[in-house]
Amino acid sequence: MSELGVTPRSKNYSDWYNELVVKADLADHSAVRGCMVIKPHGYAIWELMQRGLDDMFKATGHVNAYFPLFVPKSFLEREAEHVEGFAKECAVVTHHRLKANPDGSGLIPDPEAKLEEELIIRPTSETVIWNTYTKWIQSYRDLPILINQWANVVRWEMRTRLFLRTAEFLWQEGHTAHATYDEAEAEAMQMLEVYRTFAEDFMAVPVLTGLKSEGEKFAGADHTYCIEALVQDKRAIQAGTSHHLGQNFAKAFGTQFTSAEGKLEYVYATSWGVSTRLVGTMIMAHSDDKGLVAPPRLAPVQVAIVPMGKDPEVRARTYEAADKIAAELRAARVYDTPIRVKVDKREKESPGFKYNDWELHGACLRIELGPRDLDAGTAVVAMRDGGEKAFVPLGELVSHITAALPALQDRLYQKALEFREASTQRVDTWAEFEALFKADEAPGFVVAHWDGTEETEEKITELTKATIRCIPLKPLQPSDAEPGACILTGKPSQQRVVFAKAY
Amino acid sequence: MSELGVTPRSKNYSDWYNELVVKADLADHSAVRGCMVIKPHGYAIWELMQRGLDDMFKATGHVNAYFPLFVPKSFLEREAEHVEGFAKECAVVTHHRLKANPDGSGLIPDPEAKLEEELIIRPTSETVIWNTYTKWIQSYRDLPILINQWANVVRWEMRTRLFLRTAEFLWQEGHTAHATYDEAEAEAMQMLEVYRTFAEDFMAVPVLTGLKSEGEKFAGADHTYCIEALVQDKRAIQAGTSHHLGQNFAKAFGTQFTSAEGKLEYVYATSWGVSTRLVGTMIMAHSDDKGLVAPPRLAPVQVAIVPMGKDPEVRARTYEAADKIAAELRAARVYDTPIRVKVDKREKESPGFKYNDWELHGACLRIELGPRDLDAGTAVVAMRDGGEKAFVPLGELVSHITAALPALQDRLYQKALEFREASTQRVDTWAEFEALFKADEAPGFVVAHWDGTEETEEKITELTKATIRCIPLKPLQPSDAEPGACILTGKPSQQRVVFAKAY
């Protein structure tokens, strides 16, 4: 294993991921328990995700706003399920000043600056936002409100993993207010579809869309929709959720409006969010033992150009050619965005080192440019996902690459889709189900019947660590929609649901 | 005063500002002391600011990253001046869980979930970032590091004002690391120039660039540069700062590197930031008694189209024409960005109400479109800053408006510049100085001699509430650079400095 190397996936998938994230300069651990530093290379992925999602939110009529970081403790107490879900792992602010410790040993919270009411760092913003919406909404003419915010949130997780589960994370949270149940339902479904489209078209990650069981839904929701991805170790990742909150928060915060008919009614709500967890999902879905594999739409570097030559005169020639190619590529557009190019002029590193380094950092393709290539009027193009190197005439590089990047995007999606299909199975007996999940490795998506009760769900999870990932909105195959017998209890089941071990 | 109206500036400038911010839907007070809700219309201004600044940061070689919200208490203690500056007004996290109060009265911090070390919500991120950079920097080849982050920060301010001073605010903070003093100095000056350019070209607010006095510099800096604006009540606003931190944080966190010559040296640092305070500065600089005046580069709505007609058939005609004009304008570009247009089809409001409402909300110009205008093949264009209404042939609207918007941008800048120049005076006697600042109203920029000591600075502030806004980098007029006698003590002074009452 070279200094660039990471533990192979086959040896230890968890080590592979953790090492890759750090070595590919995506994120780093911080001095604060469970909090990460998102490094520039990783943050660039998040910025591309933000741009893509934000455009989709605005195209569906949403606007951005910003609500406070702090949630008064009493707000959390108002919605009964919500407080159950979030009070157990939150950061509590109790003082607003430090002072010198009289014993001279540093700083202590100043007892005279104790807050009258503790503040919680938002784990999510429903309570703060609904307290505000109550002021803003009087009449049906104030509806709908279609607001999103980009923010940081904190949930005091005990076991963390870079990007996938951190105490502080970055996300967006949409919070909408509607006059009717049907309108809120349409909104929740629309945003689920936005998330599905983003996961599949930008991240090249196929996802199942479905309903969460009562046991897995958001604390305070009427019902929760989700997108569920499957990554290379056959574990599921909940990649995004869209909640129909019913009138729960409106009732907790007294948010009423006068309808067109002059009646006083409670407002219907949705909320929906995706987070920096998407970065982890993308990494886990596509990357390999050489490092990051990033789909072109989200790759911080799409093209790495490595001009060669030890001799200064040779180098001057290849550098000049590399800069010219870079300029041509940057002037070209893929997915309506200038191509993201780096020219690697590090003089102390060998070409071989640079090839490995750009594979580690997930450049979608590499252009090798040596003096003999220039003499022949060609460059070598190597795709990140392997295959034959291509010898491309210099004059055709731009057209070659503007086609190669979308082709790579499609290949990554197809590969992930085939993997998911090969990792999805139907099981009809408890013995088989239990055996699948008792193995050290996760079995992928297991599509099986369930009697629909929370009790059975809990029992299955207790026995196997499998959770119900979702009740699919449309059957994965037609027979999934047929009734059957619960895998554990044998009681009647309306349709198959999807089980997996999950991150 | 109509329902859209705000208190006139001449009557009470402070009320005018506070009412304008709320009535123009820019921001709202929240339930949490000192924290604001940034409403979509106000957040759109911040998004435009972010886009403009981020482009300039990237064009000067910076990349974005993200560091944790939490600062361990011990980090704050490491840099002596820094802790003095920030320990007194910070949010302190002491627990990581709430639990039900045994007396049944709600939630309390769980005593079993008390943190071993308290965490501070970042008031600024130098300590967290330098703790990280110490891990990242070994050799001169790791330098420079040129990182920016967009984040929220908290300073527990006692007296707050929407946008200008809030407990939580949004900002960007650049943190760079360099091998030499000169390189760090060049960086600090470069970013000051970026801020000056942004303030003048985007915000249309002329600013002074200067050095802060020792008493006003950033806690932990070697020296601080700033941009200082003057708003309509002749008070100054510190709109941005760029700090040369010397080796202070490197020494506090042990950040050393091996130089090209093989010597172990401490790293030099800069940090620089602007915040949502810029939104308040922009509002105060240009707005009037009718509401928000926003420079076109930062106006959420550049063109408001008001199609008229009570009769449904007439309305169908004007609506169709309005939509067509809107589409043409959105396809055109001003400042390399599609023109931001709204068509106002509210049927229950009169044209007059809509005119006032768009003036309140700061649309740069308004197109009035009635049936007689359509018959004549023209539209009425009214600029937000007044003057004659123009009757513009429909076919010329796009070219008229693509010229009118930059012209408005320039007019706003010129007007603000003239105001600042008319509000700047030179004073040579203490009696005159004291009289100017004793008045109820602020006198603007007062350019006077000072003996350069912190003691005199404090005395002047104590006696007059005037503060030294900056020691200008270049004299406002040549004679300002000549030596003289301190306004208070009569001791020798090297150059004139700028005093003002400030927000």
C-alpha cells in the first residue's frame, strides 16, 4: 500500500471509508467531539450540491431565509412527539458569559450570567419557525409560505462518522405552510421528487422512494417520505426526508388562519431536508480502492492535466500546451457549467505519483501530456473509472471531453443501479430472513412482508438489526404489491416493505 | 402616514430604520433575545452579497471550507488579548441533554450530561482554525493556506439592532497562513481592497480605508485595517475588517513550519470578515422615507411591472403584455446577471398601493402598464430615486432598462459620495470638536489631529462619545498628512485621523 493508499474495501469497508475521507482531503476530525472540519476539497462538493439543489428549490417556487440558531427550551416542550425525539441529544446553552476563575485556573461560566431560560442549539427548526409563522399568518392570502434555509444544526450523537453522522452538520431545511391537507401533501411529494431527481441525476445514486413506518418517521410528523440509497457494503443510507407535518406544529404554536370562507382553521405544514450526509453517501456509492470516484456533476476537479518532462525546455513546452488545453476546457461547458480543470505543475512529484494522487482525489479524467504526445499531436486521456486509455488528437480534446464527462456520469449511475438490483432480494421465511441478517455482512435490500404493526417492527430490529427502510411508493416489482404473510408473525400483510441494515 | 409608511428620517432616524426593516420585509425580531429572523426579501440581498463576494474571493485564489461551531473553552484561553475581547459576551454550552424535571414542570439540563469542558459558540473562529492549521502545516510547501468560510457566529450583545448588531449574525471569515510577514501583509491589504471594491461597486457606498488605532483593533491582531462608511444620520459604520495577526495565533497554538532554508519558524496569519451588517449599512446609506432604496446590483427586485385594468378583458391584455416584457427582461442581462423582475398581479390592490409597496420594497424601477399605454405602444417607467417618469416605446424597454439600472447604481454612489464629502470637516480646536460632538446629532467625519496614545483616545471618547474610526491609509486631502497638534492634548501629531460617532 503506497502512501496514497487506503485499506481495500474487501478488507475493511469502514476503515476504507474513514481513510479515504481523510486522505482525499474531504474532511478531518476536529478537537471537538463528533464535529468535523470540512476541508476545501470536500466543501467544494457540498457547494456544488448546494447550487444544484438551490436551483431546483427556486424553480419550484421556494425562497431562502434565515432563522435563529437558538431554540428556547420551552419551544421544544410544546410538541409532545418532537420533544421526545430531540431533547435527548442536544447542546444546551446555560450562560452568556465566562469569567476568570477566582482560583486563577482559567475561565468559568459566570454564575451571574446564567440564562433565565436555557437555549438549545437547533437540532431542526420547526419550533422556531412555527413560532414565527404564527406571527406572519392571519389569512388564506398569506398562504402558502414556501421557505427554505441553509444552516448548521447540532444533534449530540454518540457514535459519529465523517459526513454520515456528525454532531454538527450542514443542511437545508424547507418549511412550508398551506391552507389544506392536499396542498401540503402535494408539496411533500414534490420535494421528495426533487430529492430523487437530485440523487439520481447529480449524485448518480439510484434511490428508492417510500413512506417511513410509524416507528421511523420524524418526531412530530403526520407521515414521512424518504429517499433510500444502497452503498457498496450493501448497507442502506437514508439520504433525504420530506415530512407532511399535518396540523401538529400549527396546533402546538397556535397558527390559525381565516379561510376564504371566513372560517378560522389551523395551517398544514411540511418540512424537508438533506444534509452533508449526501457527501458521504456519494463517496460510499462510487469510490474504489484507489480513492474518491465522484460523478462529473459534483466532482470538484473534472479534468486533471499532468504535463510531463524533467528537462526545463521540454517542461516549458508541455506546460504551455497544458495551459492552452485548460483554457479551452474552461471556456467549454458541461451541464451548463464551465469545465473544472487543474493543471498539475508540482515539480517534485513524479507523473506516477500525480496519477495516483488525482485518482485519490476523484478527478473524473486525467490528461497525460508528454513531449512525444505533443510531437504526435495527441494527448492521453484516462477515465477515472478505468478502461482503455484513449489517444486523442489535441484539436478534438474539447469535444472528446464534453462527451466523456456525461458518459461517465451515466456509467456511474448504471453501475450503481445494477449493483442495487443485484443486491435486492425477496424473502418469504423467517429462517431465511434471520440468516441473511445474522451474517457479518449486510445483505442489501430485503423485500419482505410485514404485518404493519410497530410491535413487530421493533421485534424484527431487535432480533436482526434490520430496519424497515421504507414502504415503497410504487412496488419495486409488481408482485411486491400483492398481499402476503408477515415474515415474523405470519399475520396478513398488504404489501412487501424494504428491510436493510442501515447507516 | 399611510399603512405602508414609516416614520420620516427627519423625525426619528432610529425609528425610521427599525420600521423600514420590518415593513419592507427585510428582517423581523425573533423570540430569542437579540436574534433576528432574516426574511426572504432581506435574505435575497444577503445572497446577492454572498455571490458577489465569493466570486471575488475565488478570483483572488481562496477556497471555502467549514470549521466547527463549537470552541472549547481552553482554546479561548490560549491567546491573551483574544480571550479578553471575547469571553465577556459569548454563549456557553454546558450540557448535552435535557431531561424531564422530576417535579413534572418540563425539561431541565440533565446533570448527568454535564460537559467536562464547556464549549463556546464561536464568536469568531481563529482559535478553532489555528488549532487545525497546526495539524496541516509542517513545511513551507504547505503554505500559503487561503481559506474562507461562510458561517454564523454569536456575540452576546446587550443592545441590538436588526442587521447592524445582533447576537447571532451571518458572515464570512477568511483565515490565511503565510511563510512571511510581508506575504501576510500583502494578503491583508488585498482583502481590504476587495472589501472597498465591493462596498463601492456593489453597495454603492463610498468607504474610507484605514488602520484601526490600538484601542479599536481586533483582539489578537498585530494590526487591523477597516472600511468605514458614513450613513445618512452622519454616523459611521465599520463595514469590514482585515487583520494582520502576525505570529500571535501561531505562537498560541504552536503552528510552526520548516522554511525552505530548513529553519523552524512560526507562521504568519491574517483574518478578514464582513457580515450581515453590510445589509444594514446598505439600507441606511440609500433608503428614504418611502422605504428601501437598493442599488441595482443588490436589489432583490430590479423591475416591478404593474399591469392595470379593472375590467377582465383589459386586464387580460395588460397581463399578457406584462408577462411578455418580463420574459424579455429576464432574458437580458445587467452586470452579467439576468434582470430580476416581478409582475404584480394582485387583484385586490390598487395601482397606487402597488406603486407605494414597490417603493417600500426597493424595486429599482417600476413599469406602469395601462390599456392607453398599450394603445400608444409605450410604457411608463418610474425610477426609484425619483425624477420625471419616462414614456418608453415597448420595443425599446429592454435597452432603456439595461442602461437605466447601471445609471441608477452610479447615481446612488455619487449621491452617497457627495453626502460624505459634505459631511466631512476638519477641526483644530478642542472647543469646536467638543461642540460638534455634544450636539444631539452626529457631525459626520471629523478629521483632526491626535497624539497617537491610547490614553488620549480613551479620554476623547469618554468626553464626546466620538471614536477614532481609522487612521486613513491615504490622506483624504493632502494637508491631512501634515504634522500638527493633538486636538485634546496639544502634543505633536503625525497626521490627522478620522473621528465620528459610530454604530
